[in-house]
Amino acid sequence: MERIKLSNTIHLSRIIYGMWRLVNDQDISKKHVSKKVNLCLDQGITTFDQAAVYGLYSAESLFGEVLKSTPSLRHKIEIISKCGIVNPSNRYSNARVSYYDTSKEHIFSSVDASLSNMGTDYLDLLLIHRQDPYMDHFETGRALDELVSLGKVKQVGVSNFKPWDFSLLQSNMKSKLVTNQIEMSLAATGAFTNGDLAFHQEQNTSIMAWSPLGGGSIIKHQGPLGRALDKIAHSQNVDRAAVAVAWILSHPAKILPIVGTNNLNRIAMISDAIKVNMDRQSWFELYTTSFNTDEESWRLP
């Protein structure tokens, strides 16, 4: 599988396995989670996406059981995790409300918990999970720089940031923000035309696409989009999911889709997306039948 260079110290697999649903599976045994990890590795998918808040602060520990039982595995993979969301549950059960916290104290505490949960002494990539309207960009930037200098994280980035928030945080940092993880799919096409993707292309910043299957809605769609997906899928002997992910992969910006599923059969077929030939006309055929695209906004007179 193709690998994408985010910096001199980090290369990721082109497709990333997302673990936000890890604890929602009927089987959360270490053996079952290991099967998921190994199915990914068999396809060259070596990058795994986590977050402190996933599974109400339990997903990292579940993944950590596998990592701790097989120490050699850590050197074969890249771990992404995110921080900054406080949910009033488990470790934050005393919180009155859900809120964002991008203070140095919270970021350091969250990273230390992530390292302990997953039995590792570093993260390959740490992301600020959401835009924080209360962010002190001086404090947040210094905290991220310090984590890099301490070796607790190799690189840093953000998730769900708009271009202006990205620029604000970057303005007070020595380290480069190497990615922005945003929602992109045939069910969420806005980033392709609202300036989000264009900004990062201009900055030469890699983009990760979360929920590339629209939370499963894309592969269940019965309208024009479903028929367009089926047409391509049948012609290339793959399923709808592979076509929908290939639609993202084919874009010149080299977007990295994050695919999350608990179904072992679907995990085993994630890399089918790489086999799909997606030409420009096929790309637009899907784009114009997507959930929220106004055809007239781009059509030539």
C-alpha cells in the first residue's frame, strides 16, 4: 500500500483504520481486536486512529491490551490520537457539562493517559480534536511544541479546524501542524468547494477524511447515488464501500481516508478501494449524485 510522508519523521499508510467504534462491537476481547489489527496489517494498513474520548475514554485501553501483549507490534504501526474533548463520564465524571479544553494542563494530562492506556512511550501523531472557541493559541501552541521536544509525540496536527483556526494556532508554533482531519465523503462534500481543502492544498498540508462512508449511509443509499455506485462497483468487481473510498483516494490532494468498521469481512476488504479505477467522469458522476451537492454551483453554462 502507498505510504504518505507527513514529515521527515512520520509516514502513514494511505488508508487509516479508525477505532472510534472499537468498544461498540459485540466481541471486545483481546483476541478479537487482534484479528482486526492483523487484518489491517495484512493489507498494508499500518496506521490506527484513536482519541482519548473514544468509547467514553475506554477505546485506547482496549487497543492497548493488544499492544501490551505483543510488544513487537508497536514498531510495525503508527498511532494517531486526539485530545481536547471533555465528556462528563468516567475520568471526567465530575464535569458539569461537555466542553473543550486545549489548556497545557489538559493536553499533557490527556497525552500521558493515552500513553499509559496503550502501553507506549510516544504517539506518532497527536491532534487537537475540535476547534476550541476558548482556545489560548499561545498556550496551546507552546504545549504542542513542548510535547514534540520531549519526544512524547512525533508530530502534531488538528481535527475539524477551519483554515483560520489552523492558521491562528500555527502562527505561534515552532512545530509544523502536519494534518487536519475533517469530514469528507459523498455525504459531506462541502470541503471540496468551501475552501477547506483548497487551503490545505495551498499550504501543502496532508488531509485526513473521517467518516468516508457517511456513517454507513452511503452504502445503504437507494437513490441516484446508490445506482451510480453500483454501476462502478459491478464493472470493477468490488462493493459500494470500495468505490466510495476510491472516490476520495483519487483526488489529487492525496487525501487519507479513515475507515472504521467492526465487521471482520469488511475490514478484510478495505484495501479493495485501491483497485478501483476512478477517472474524472466517474468522479463527477458520483459527485453530482451525492447527498448535498448543488449541481448548478459548478456546471458550465
